Amino acid sequence: MTRITRWFKHYWFELVLVLPMTAYILGFTIVPIMRTIIMGFQDPLTGRFSFSTYIALFNKPAFMQSIFNTFFIAIIELVIQLILAFWIALILEQKFKGRGLIRSLVLMPMGVPTLVSGVIAMYIFGTSGYLNELLYRFGLKIPIQWLAGGMRALFVVAVADTWKVLPTMVLLLLAGLESIPRDIYEAASIDGADKRYTFWHITIPIVMPTITMAVLMRAVDVFRIFELPQVLVGTSTPFVATFAYQEYSNNNLNSSGAASTVLLGMILLFTFLWIKFVDKGRGLGIAN
């Protein structure tokens, strides 16, 4: 009996348990991703291997604009959300009267569907929305077209998405903060460490695995942001995900596959840069 045969005989039950999930991942994740990548490198007419789809794609101003918009809103959102979420998590970690109620209110947007949050943003930032009404009462005579495209539209999408997903980051960071033993802070206080030193040299290093997990989870979501731009700005402010969807709707399957592959590359690039230059392997336990 060979070693492989003995291994299968010993672990056959575990293999049976893992097989359904393996088939699901292969059938609904790996195979579609590989098929999408292959479509991007196929000539739309002949089906042969070609870079023609990518050449045509990168010559489209709308696609180049979508790359800029996606990168811009991803970086802005991640910075703002990380700072706000960490600040809120530090507050919610403290013991004060009504902490349970405040925590419930902070986490409430998690239960709001994305499309509903987009509609709420339209009520606020629409031409006759609440924000323009407030500005009008302060003396502004001309309503601002917040959703007409450009940087204003990016601002609206960033605000709406931040409101919707900020509780997720707060919850993750709060769990990381509450997992820190109190003895560490007591020992640092006895040694004369002030709050600033304790924060940067104790709290941040210990919580870095949680920060990395939260940032990477949010990065995947914000790079492939789709529902909010579709509801709020449509095609006036393209993102890579919405551009790929529009190409698919127009039956440009190869172009849609290429755009989706570029989006995947953007996510992988950000993940690599974060782990290499920010996390430096500490959050994943691979530091030297």
C-alpha cells in the first residue's frame, strides 16, 4: 500500500466533509474568476489569445476615469473610516452610563440595505434635498448639483458608503481593543509611560492584526463598490465595477472580463502594498 493510499484511507471522512465546500468554491469562485481572466485575453472576433481587448479598454477615457475614481475613493474612504472607526472604538471601549445603548445606535446602519442607504443619500444630496435646503437657508441662492459628477459625486458616494460600513470597522476594532489584557496598561503606567506612548507602542502593535483584517476586508468592498454609485450617480461617475457591468449589459463580454480582471489586479496590488509597507507582516504573523 502506497503512502498516498494510506493517507486517503486515514483521512477519508475528513475529505468527505471538505468536498462540498471545495466543490462550491471551485464551481462558484475559482472557475468563474479563471473564465473571466481568460475572456479578457481573447480576441472578440476570433477567440484567439490577444491583447486587443486591453488595448481598446485602456484607450477608453471612461475606463481610465473609472480607475482614477475607484482608487481615489478607496484611499479616501479607507483613511477616513480607519481613523473614525478607531476613534469611536476607543470611546466605546470606555465604561460609561448608557454604553450599551450608544453601541447599539452606532451599529444600527449595519442593518440598513445598501440600496436603502443610497436612497437616503439621495434625499440628503439631491437637488431639492435636505443639504441644499439647509444651504439655502444660510443664504445660498443656487442649489448645488451634488450628483452631477466630478469630485462632488465622489464626495457623496464616499459619505454614503462610510455611513453604511463604518459600524463594521468599529465592531472589528472594538473587539481587538477589548482583547488587550488590562495588565499590560497597568505595567506600562507603573513604568511611567504616558497615554501617547502607550497608544503608539502598546495599543497599535497589539491591535495591528485586527487593523490589517479590517482594512483588507474594507478594501475588497470599496474597490468593487457597485450599488451606491449605480443608485446615486449612474454612468456620470464611472467606477471599475460599474464600468464592467455596463460593458456586460452592452454584450461586450470580453471587455467586461478585462475590466473585471483589472479590478482584481487593483485589489491584489493594494493588499500587497499594505502588507509590504504598512503592516510589514506583523498583522499576519509573518514578520521576521
